[in-house]
Amino acid sequence: MHHSPRPLSTLLLLALLTPLLNTGPAGLASAQQLAPGWEPVAGRLVELDDDSPLLSLLPPVPFPAPEGEVLFEAGREFRAVVAEGDVTVHVGKKKLRLKPGRVFKLPGLYPGERAPVKLAFRWVEREGPPAYQAAQAAVFKVGREAFTFLDLDGNGYFDDFEVDGWLPGEPKALDKLEPAALREQLKPCRGFLAVGEQRFLAALRPADRLVLYRVSEGCHEDYLVHMGLLNHWRRQGGVPPVGIDEGLTDACEKHCAYMAQHGIGHEEDPGKAGFTPEGDRAGRAAVVGPGSALSGLRGMFQTFYHRTYYLWPRLLKVGVGAREGRYTCDVLTHGSRGANEPVVYPFDRQAGVDPRASTESPDPRPADLPTLGGTFIVMAFNSGQRAELIGATVRDVERDAEVPFVASTPAEPPPAARQRFPNNDYSFCICPREALRHGATYEVEVRYRLSAGAPEQVRRWRFRTAAR
């Protein structure tokens, strides 16, 4: 799919929601950086102590080191020995053996003291040992209803898709509930909320600000979940959330029905059954493929060229439709590439990355890569920016070994893509020759210039592949 973007339609702003709880720390991108239709709600962070039953909802997360010792502090210094995925925590003469993924509590760390027992492990990449941080909840009030978001994986974000959770109510009210009752109320974060009879797409940017985008009662939940995952990935990529244009849903679904009869493609033939003008327009402005709304989106993020559209900085809204095992997402009607810092994928510190690349048309493989290998590692630049690749490395962190790869660049696009993407979509694409290992951490370093004669720059980041 490759077409010129269309002019953006005029959008109406929602009325401001009621100003709410005291504003937390600064850091949210300014309101001008949010697409029209998104409204911010101020919130606050609440540090949880050992009296809060919310703490029993926070499971441990896998430790980053495969072996050896990791030192950290929790009020008083103690050490964790990492061996075969289990963790033995020593506090004086006391020790507790933990298994990642099991809900746990550390009893008696501070005999005779009421200092907080902080159960959420948050690993911070920095010089020196990782830090043991406070467990926190993010609390927001929309109208008369309150919502509490929990950072269940301890990564500093409170709305990771289907990882973190949220509960109706505020911590003071929730403290009255037993942990079992809290677990029953805990809902996985899937990118949308219901407030009375109103429904909203919801994103936290950062933890102290909730932004909401109003959707109709008739918007299918599958499409809301699709938007939740898309906005989760956009946040990881450092670009603002997008809304959904429900007016495009019918056209996208019609194009799906056409593809179910005649095969996957962008254009419709007026002489064939199932042709509709609106479906044809949707297909020409969309990424298309097999699957449901959610599986279709996941599949597109395993590709190179198609994934780039979803991460455009100036993408404001998308239209989405899925029917009969076909998927259509209109990304051009309300989108353009815009200007931004280079966007990388996999994202920095992303977990659960598929180790393998996926096929797409046009074929993104360079000439000397006969078969698909590891997931495409991409660095996308602004439109018209012919960046120069000076050098790159991909390193398997646990094995301390470099990964062999070939790369395409704006100056050297793959043969099969030169006609449609003569500048390689203004991107570097690093193509590992073989599938990456499951459950492994990889570090990428890219040295580049934004243009000929410009200063050399370096970008480094890490990601972790999905376990088997």
C-alpha cells in the first residue's frame, strides 16, 4: 500500500471534561501535540504501603540477568541471587525464595517498623545496580467516577495492553475490600473505559495524565481493543495516540467482504460482485490483510513497510473494519508522516517481540537475503530525509554475540520494493539472516547521518523476544 495522503478533514473538539484531582508531575506532551478529539484529565500518583491490599495484586516480574548477582536496595540493603529463574531474597537471617509470575509478599522486612513494604520490582537501566522503587497507583476522576490504574509489571507505565490493570474507585474505598474481592474487580487494560453511558478510548501519557477520546455506544468492542493495542504501541514508539473514525467502519467492512470473495488487495473491480465505491476508496487508503481486527493489526506489526503507517507522528485517526477473516485499516484519510525524531521498531525495552519476520508485498528483503529471517529492525525517518547508514550492530546480550544481518537504506532499497518505495520509505531496515532466539534480549546500535555531510549520530536500544 502506497498512496499520497489526502487532505485532513475538519474535526470537532470535545467539550472539556470536569477538572479533577490535583495535577501530578509535569511531563505530558502539550495539548497541541494531541490529535483533535483527545481531552486530558489530570490525576495523581499514590504510593502504596504495606497496609494496602492493592499490593497483593502486584506480581514479580522476571529478572533481567540470566545468572549471577543483582544488588538493589529497599530501605535497607539486601541482595537477590538470580539462578534458573528463581530468586532467593536475603534480609539479615531471613530469606524467601520467589518464582517469577507468582503473587508474593515479603513478610517481616522491618520488624517493629511500619515502613512501606514495596512489592513492585521496577528495573531501571542506568549505571550501577537496578533500583527497587515504590509501588504506585495512578488515580483519575472522570465526572463522578474514579478509576485506579496499577502498574502490574513494574515498568513505570500504568496502561500496558493486557498486562496492567485498572479498578473502579479510589484507593481509600478499595482498601476496604479483601484481596480476593479486588482480584475479581481487576480489569485488564485494553485501551478503553466506560464512564456511565459514555465510552472512551483511554491512554495514560505519562502516568499522571489520562487522555480520553469519545466513541459511540455502537462501536464494536473488537475495534476498541484494536485501538487500545495500536495506541499502546504508539506510546512505546514515542508518538501520540490516535482516535477512530467510526464513519469509515462501514466502508472498511465492505472492502473486507469484497476481499473475502476475490482475494486480498487494495482496489475493487466495478465489474465484480461485491464492488462498492466506498469499499474501493477504503481499500486504496488502507493497509489490508487476513485476520480479525486484533490479529490483523498484530500481523501488520511483523512487517516493515505496512507497519510504518501506523507509527506516523501525524496520524490523527484511523478507520478499521474486519469481516469474514479479512482486515482493513484506513491510515491515509486522516494521516501524514509529519516530523518527529526517528521512530524505531522494535521499540526500546519492548518485550514479547516475535522472533521472526513476516512476508508482505512488496518484498522487503535485500537481494542477498534469500529467505525470511529474524524480525525486521527498522529506524524510520521523516519524509524526504535521505539518512545515511554508517554502520550498525545487533547483539545477543545473554550470549554476548553479534547477530549477522543485511540492511536496506534510502540509498539502497530492496529490488522488489524499488518501484513503490524508491527511498525505502525513508527508513533503515536491518534484516537478521536467521530467526532470533525466543526469550532473548537484543541490543541494537545504529550510527547514521541525517543527510550527506551532517554530523554522525548514534542510537542504541534494547528489546526482548517472546518466550516459546
